[in-house]
Amino acid sequence: MSDTQHHHAHVVVHPVVDASPPFRRVEILGTQVGKAYSLVDVVEFCRRAGIEDLDVETSGNVLWIGGGPHQWEAE
């Protein structure tokens, strides 16, 4: 894979916000891209940013703050 095809994603998924429904803010490369209500939303934000081959559950390029990829309810 060439350097132009390889993405060095820097995705940050913030803690769950206790709202109705609960959500997590998502940043990609320092820009807030939206509210995720599920893991599917995080994947979609990455796809829209051109990051399609990233396993958001296991990649070291994704920082999960306040719970991992399966934490979608406020504690």
C-alpha cells in the first residue's frame, strides 16, 4: 500500500453523554464530526472522512475515552 493510500487515522470517541438517547461525540483529526449513537455511527463518520479500512474496535488509531466500543449507556 502506498503512502497516499494509507490513512493514519486519529479518531477520538468521547465519553457517553447522558441524554435521551445517549450519545458519544466523535472527533477525526481534531475536528468534531458528530454525535454517535452506536458503533455503526463511528464507522460511518470514518467512512465519510475517507477512512474505510479501519477496524474501530481494535485499532490503536482510535482512542475510546470513558469506555470502549461497546459502551453506549451512561454509567
